Amino acid sequence: MIPLSLAQIATIVGGTLNEAADPQAVVDGTVEFDSRKVTPGGLFLCIPGARVDGHDYAATAIAAGAVAVLASRPVDVPAIMVQPLGKIDTNATALENDEDGSAAAVLQALGKLARHVVKTLVAEETLTVVGITGSSGKTTTKDLISQVLTTGGPVVAPPGSFNNELGFPWTALRADRDTRFLVLEMSARGIGHIRELADIVAPSIGVVLNVGHAHLGEFGSQEAIAQAKGELVEALPAAAYGGFAVLNADDERVSQMAQRTSARVITYGTHPSADFTAENIHLDELSRASYTLVTMGQEYPVELAVSGQHNVLNSLAALIVAHACTIPMKRAIKALRSATITSGRRMEVRELADGTIVINDSYNANPDSMRAAFTALSVMAHPAPDTHRSSWAVLGMMGELGEESVAQHTALAETLGACGIDHVVLVGRCPEMDSLCDAAQDIGVSVVSVDNKEDAVSYLAEHRHPGDVILVKASQAVGLWTIADAVSAAANGAAE
């Protein structure tokens, strides 16, 4: 963050200084919500939560070197005070059990501070802000874009998918005058959320990946999801002022967003009409893609280090962002060749000592990412026309699908059959998983249903063989990565 005095911060966030605070004291360190990560010169956020209250750690943060704390309740250390907002209607995770709006007040102040810092840096023309939205693939694409942009200067991006109402401004405040690029995921649980995020960080480049079924239960329809995602391109500056809208031409709902922006539109996809087109796509034995990029009258060979054909589109988006940031195409392609998914449990491919391949894609799941994972599993199970490795899909429930939940789970059976998956293990008993089990059995897919993760580990230990390919995937709340870890430990231990 840029250096600011406590008096300046209080004015920016609409707060007041308590008696212990020195108005001239300067915050020139990081902003933190974990007192264990406070550094000298920093600012500590006193956020009341469901399990702990940050106000209880105010003195600890000051002792660790924080200049002051941002608080909504009285504390005996230097503080910028904001008033609780009162009872608010929200389903945001970070605000659960926020009875008097104390947490909301601190987060609102954090957003105001991030807005000031980022807009100051943008006005100084030292920072380019890239916003990424879509129903799936945001975190992977963020990782790819960040690694490509590092060839053009220092990059700030969130760890993992830390993109909620706390993680978004916290990440934005990592930017300082040395930062060249700020890359942010922009997610939403309702209409207007992305517009609010864009108002904080003023992106000049907006990437829209897809409009799928994630959060369908909260939005009610894909049309509503498209309306929300399109708020990003609406917020971009006009083309004359450096605005770039990067749109997936293979997704009709996304390509139609070109009508909602005055920014320059650059499209990508597999159809020749796209501005950046992927042709001659080939997948290796680990489902890593290579293809020919056709753009601006030129052809370039591209190779990816990440697994899954769906990452062809994500990589095209990364290359367009590099182009918009004036990074030479050959340099961007070279960086992409070694770029990996640095955020864990997303198409994380492990080649084990006994020859088994585990695809740990357990961080999250929706119908679109499930189907992409099934395709990658099928490719890895058939690395050559005359080669077949036994394939396993270990699956848990997909969350946040609302009234469509049972139907969306049931529909996965058809893709499992079409991909020729040999064995399916469904973890957990609920109407969604029971319906998927019945549908898969009806079309001849070999499927078993188990009660819990422990049973799944036991079943795999008894029935899988060295050299098999195992996909583990579910929504994050299910926690299926413990299965991937158990299989990996057993396979590597048996081979030693």
C-alpha cells in the first residue's frame, strides 16, 4: 500500500481517531486481519468473526509493529474508529453472525481505503488493473495471467481464490508504487456485486470467461448470471481511454456482452471468427494442450504445462491480456509454456511412485467444471489409440445449484458415460448423489455409492490398481482432497 498518515486514512474511510492515535503517524506497511502476520508499519483490521474477535488481538498487533488498528469497538491502542452499521441483510460468508454490523463497518472502510489507494496508483499511470470474472476458471486464469504478466513487471494477485469482501480489498491493498499489474478475481452472489467491486479498483482490462451454472441457486437463471458478469465490461473505460474487454467467443452469452461496453473488444475461442483463435489442438498423455494461435495475421505455436483442454481458452485469455499490456507475443507464449496452476487443488496432477495418476481437482465443482474434468480424465486414461488405463471418478456433491441441484447432478451421468469412465465412486448420501447414482446405473456406468470419505478411501484401497487414473472432485465443503492425499500416500508408500 502507499504510505498514508492515520489522519488521512481516517478521512478516507469516514472514521475518527481515538485518543491514543497520533494523526501524523504513517502506515507504510501491509494491512492485515491476522495478528500473526502483522509487520512493522502496518495496519491491523479488528474484524469480529464467528469464532474470534479481532478486537481481542489489537494490543498483540501493536506489539508486533502495527501503527494502528481499524476498529468498530473501543480499544486501548491507537485506532481508527468506524461506527457499526447495525443489522444488515447479507449472505456473505465473512459477515456471518455480524449482529450489529461491526464486521461490515470494518470491511466497508477497508473497501474505501482500497479504492483510494488503487485509484491513486491508476491516476499516476503506474498501475494496470485486470479484472477476471466467469462461472468457472477464474482462479486458474488468474494464475496464468499473473505468471505471464510478470515478464512485464511486478504483479499483485490474490492467493488461491481469496476473492470475497475481505480478500478482494485486502489483495488490492498489496499494490504499491512498485506494482505494475494488479490481477483480481471478481465473483458475485447477486446482481450489482461486480459493479461494486469494479468501483473499488477501476479495472481497465476485463476478462469474462464463461456463463455457466455456478451459483445458479443464488441467481435463479443463467440469464441473471450473464447480467451480473457483464457488469465488469460495463465498468471498463472507453477504448479511447485504454479499456479492453476480453470476451470468450465460444460462449454466446459472453460474446453478446460486446454490446454492453465502450471498451475495445478482443475475442478469443476456437472459431476462426475470434480475434485470438486456437487451431490444431492436441493433448498429450497428461491432457496438456498444444495448439496453433492464429491472430493478427500471424501463427504461433503454443504449449501448456497445465492439464485439461478447457485451459486452452483460459490461456488465450492470458495471451490477450499480455497483448493489451504491450508484452510481446513471443515473450508471453514463452512464459505461458512454463506457467502452472499455483492455487492448490485445481487440476493438480500427481504421478505417483506406483504409476497411478491422481487428478486432485477437489477445490470446487460446478456442472461445467465437472464435465471438463471428466474429459481430462478420459484423455489421461487413453494416452494412445492402443493404450488404456483404468479410470476412476471419485465425486462429491456440487453446491449452490438451488432448485436445479438434483437435475444438474443427474445430467452428469450422460457425460460420464460418453467419456467412457470405467469406475465411479459417489461420496455422501443425499437426493443429488442418489439421483446421479441411479442415472449412471441406468446407462451402464459402473458406479458405487459410499457414505463418507473414509469409506471411499477403503474402497479404492481394495479395488484400484497401480497405473490407474483417479479423479477426485467435489465442491470445497465436501473436502474430498483428503481422499487424493490418502491415495497418494498409500501409492507412494507401497512403491518404496
